[in-house]
Amino acid sequence: MTGLPRRILVVDDSQTIRMQIREELEEGGYAVIEAKNGLEALILAASPSPPDLITLDIEMPKMNGFETCRKLRDAHYSRFFVKYEDHRVPIIFVTGNDTIEDRKKGFEMGAVDFIAKPFQKGEILAIANKILNPPLMHKGIHALIADDNIVARKIASLCLSQEGIEVHEAEDGKQACEIMRTAGARMDIVITDLVMPNMDGMQLCRHIRQDLARRDIPIIVLTAMSDLSEILEVFKVGASDYLVKPFAREELLARINVHIEKNKVNLELRETIKLLKEANEKVEKMSILLKRSSVV
């Protein structure tokens, strides 16, 4: 790190947990400040030197993590985080009661990740590094997310951008089509909701596969359906994969990584085949020239 170390606010009513997180983050070069409840966290967040990241316990006395998070998103507190484009400090929920419902609620509030207690050594540091120093493994990858639900769209967008992926958002299928027409050549993956106004996910799949002739790009469809016969229709129109809502963040990232890596391998294979063909053509031309010269 250069300059002053990044500041991380650790909020938990357990002194033992705060100490564990502090030791791990300080070993990683971060400056750590502590709060034992939500009220203390709000005071520290509004200081002249606000934190760059907050780890936030959910179950705490006086003010729980969800309420603390909600207040941090209010205009009064968000004005202290002007260095972020959306004035939102990254928040990681640390909880002993990890459920899909709580994750959904947390991501709707703008949380960037969840960590379940008891956590493994190095786990919190790894996530903090990924948020404050995004990895470059997917740098240059472009993804299109189409969903009429702004919360769902933002959750997916956060997941991808943390992996270094450049995200393009569309609020319906029609807008997604326009983005594909203008920037389709740069797109590496499409994630679309199934039910949307103007143009649904199936129509979008058909448009990408048939009208735009993009047979190579992976398309992941998000659906509330669980009936296999209905899901089969999604594949018939050109989808590469699907996820049933609600899904865990880790599940979405795992699917995306599989398709991106598969595409990388296919591109490398096509490039290798192209080079081999070119080399073979050169050998054939040289062979013809040698034959002609021997005849002369």
C-alpha cells in the first residue's frame, strides 16, 4: 500500500471477535478502529477520517447491523463517503446466523459481502483485499446485466465489479438489445432476468443468438421457476445456464467464472488452430516453391 493505510471500522459487540478481526486486518497492513455497537459505529463513520470499509455484526444491542447499515445509507452519513461514486462505504456483514433471507435483505441495503461466524483465519483479510484492492483476474471482461428490478440488478452488478468485471446495466430486454447492438462486440457474458417488460429474457436470448448471430457469448438466465419442463424452454432459445431465485452470491460468481474460463479456453483454442493453419499454409507454399526451383 502507498501513503496512509486504509482504515477499516470493525463493529461487533463481542470483544473477542473484534480482536480476531483486528489482528488479521492489521497483519494485512490496514488501520483498524473499533465500535461495540451500531451507535458507536455511526459516530466513528461521521468522523473527519471516515473508514474505507466496515465489517458489521448483525445481532447487537441498542442498534442491530441492519438498522446501522440503513442509517449509513442516509444522506446525513453518506456525505462523509464522497470519494465513492455512489457515496456508499463498502459494508461486510459478519453474522452467526447466516441465512438466504438475511443475505437478500443485506444485499438490498447495499452490503458487498457476508461472512459467517465462526470464520476461518485469513477469510476477512482476503475479502477486504478484494474490495479495497480489486483483483485483475477478470480485468477487461465485459458483462451485460438485464433486470427490471433495480435492487437485483445492483446486487449482481456489485458481485461482478468486485471481480474486476466491467458491468453494463439494462432495465429491460429492449434496452439490453440496444446495448448489444452498440457494444455487443465487447460483451463476454450476458445475465438476464426471465420476466421483464418490453422484451423478456427468452426474447432477448433469441435476439442475441439469431439477429446478432452471437452464438459464442454465454447467457445466464435468472428465473423464479423451478419446473424442469419450463426451464428446458430457456435452453431451447439459446440460454447457456440458469439460476433459480433467490440464489447466493457465491453461486452466481461460480457460474460466471466457469463460463468466462470456458470462453477463454475456446478463444485460445481457436487462436491456436488459426496459427497452425497459417503455419501449414506457409509450409505448403514453401514446398511448392522448392519443387519449382528443383525443376528449373
